[in-house]
Amino acid sequence: MIWTQPSGDEVTVDSFYDAAIANNLAVAVWRAPGEAATQAVVDLSGFARSAPINFASDQPSFIVAPFVNADNQSALCIRGDVHLAPDGLRLYRENWNGQRQTLDRFLADCHSPSQASDHAWYPPADATYPGQSITQDDYERLVRSAIEFISTSSIEKIVVSRMTETPLPAAFDPVATFEHLCASYPRAFVSLVAIPAVGTWIGASPELLLSVDTEGLSTMALAGTQAAPLDDNLKSIRWADKEIEEQALVSSYIRTFFQDAGIDTVRETGPETVQAGNVVHLQTRFDVALPRPALQDLAALMLTSLHPTSAVCGMPKDKALAFILANENYDRSFYSGFLGPVNISHQTRLYVNLRCMQLRNTSASLYVGGGITAVSNPQDEWRETQLKAETLLRVLRTTHDLPADSPSGMVPTHSQPATVTS
């Protein structure tokens, strides 16, 4: 069944998220670009399962897929048993296979929220592991290795990334951080995803991977990065040859996919300069209108063919991926994978998981990267990752009233551990 909560009995994002955490359930909260309403789903089974994405299914869900998702088999599915929609709560299943008591407890907690919520979260199973932060010298060395590989092979581009560990402020609040990201980046896909025994991720992605609705299918090529102008005058932006070439490679990759798939009704818009928080990118948009069955087949083909896209991996994809796995020296996990709602309100919107961080017990792992071509400059590439990291660091500082001149742009260390749920 689909049940909509009666008006006047409001459930907030805070109470929905807290009820999920209190009952040890997987939950996803998101705000789509250009929209005001925040939505959320919870999975009453208590976990997320690996499952290939089925665009023809009527089962609403929220998908989180890792960077390495061979044959579309590694994505985690948070089933949308309960959906916090703009018009209230919706329940999507006739029976919950013994989960009725879980549903009743969850709904009771939604309607009777704690007066002093800690907004806890799930740390990853390896929460004690500090991760593989690397220095500027290390990252520039990695960039030089990528440039050398490009110059001695037929490869055109490699996207290399890094992770940096940032202490969380005392009384860190993931919901407040999510809401601040929504306010700060209205054109981004903002998400907060918490899965027991997997972890909690927060992000604000500018890059659409795939959108399917009753009108058609859309995707984009997004590449090239520089600081946004202080006066927000995008017409004043000038792009160097390196950024223009990088974006053209991504666009060509998508264009070739459509040609090989026999789709000759693609409407292409761009490239144009678009702003994503404190940075700007070059973007080309691709739109296709087809009958629904053909659209679903094309979406499935795109997902397996394009991911990981040349914007987060490189091209040719196989060689770039091999270099990344051999040289980055850390696990990207869900960074540069994809995530988003599937079959919710007759829409599927999947975004590349960029500008994101994973919450640990007392720290956050921030992930950033950049596209490397034969003409890349290692120091410039380091500065580009610094700009991208600032998207989240700025929100961490302002949400929790921290000084802007914290050492290395990072937030101060806890005086006490943050409240977490194991």
C-alpha cells in the first residue's frame, strides 16, 4: 500500500533521522538540486543489501554504489519502506514480513522525538583506522606519476584523488551539517546516508550521473575546476586549454556511448560554466526522449557502460582504473561512486558521489581529486583539491561556529568523543 500521513501530524527530518538511528535502521536523507523539500527513506530490515539496480521495478529505494562496482553488482540498496515525502509519510509495502513491530516503534519515535537529540551516526566497521591521508608532496608525486604514464601510453586522462582526515568538532551534528550544505549549495545534490555496519556519508555533489523520469533520460559531462568569482559573474570566467581539453574528453566519451548504442535523438547543451559552491566547472548536458521500456534499457546500459565515468576515473577507462588501483594506495569506497533515489515518485536520480566525507568516531575522512592530462601541473592540481575540500570544510566551520583560521584549514580536535552508535 501507499499511505500518506494525515495533515497536521508533521514528521520532521530531524525526528525521521533520529528514529532510524534509535532503531538501528539504514536511512538516507537528500535534497535534489534546485528544490526546497528534503526527502528521506528508511529500510525496516535494518540493513542495506547488495543488489543490481532494476529501473523497471516499482520498489522505491535509495542506492549507494562504490567507485568499483563491477557489472553493477556492488551497489547497496536502502529499500524505501517508509518515505518522508514533501506531503508527509508514505508506506510502500503491504506487509513487512515480521517487521511490523519495527515499523510501529519507528513511527512512534518519529512522532515523539527526543527533546535533546544527539543526532548520532554509524561509524564504519573500521572506525579505529585513521585512513591514508597524504601530504602535498605525496599528491604531487602521484600526479607526476600519472603524467608520466599518460605520456608513455595511449591513455588520455587519469583522475587521481586523495583522502584527508579532519577532526570533528565537539557535539558534531550530522543533520545540522546536512541542512547547512543545503542552504550553502542550492544547486548541488545534498545527501546524508547512514547504514549500520557500513558507515555514514555526507556530501554535496554537483554532478548528475543519470536521471530517468516520465520525460526522458539525462546525463552530463562535468570537468574543469577553478575558484568561483567573488561577484558571482560567471561571464567573466576564462578557461585554460587544460580545462577545456579535460571537459571535451568527458563530453566525447558520453557522445561516443550514445553513438555506439544507436541513439541519434540526443539533445546536447553546452559546454557552459556552472557554479558549485566555491568553485565553477564546465558542463555539457545530454537529454534523450524515448518510450519508457527503451528508456529503462538505455539507463541500465548507461550505468554499466559509463561508471566509473571518465570524470572520476579517466579514459580509456580500463587503463585509467588499473593505474588508480595500483597507485592511489587507499580505498575510495563510496567516494566517486554514485548514489540517489531510484523509482521514487516515478523518478530516478543518480549522482556521482563527489564533495563528500565519511564520518568516523571523532573525525571525518574527506575525499577530493582532479583530472590529470599530459599538460597538468602538479602544484595546480594540489590547489584544485584544496578548493574542492573547502566545500565541506567551510560548512564544518560555520555550522559549528569554528574559527576560519583553524590550522591547515581544518577544524579543532574534540575535547570529548562525539556521540556515535555502533
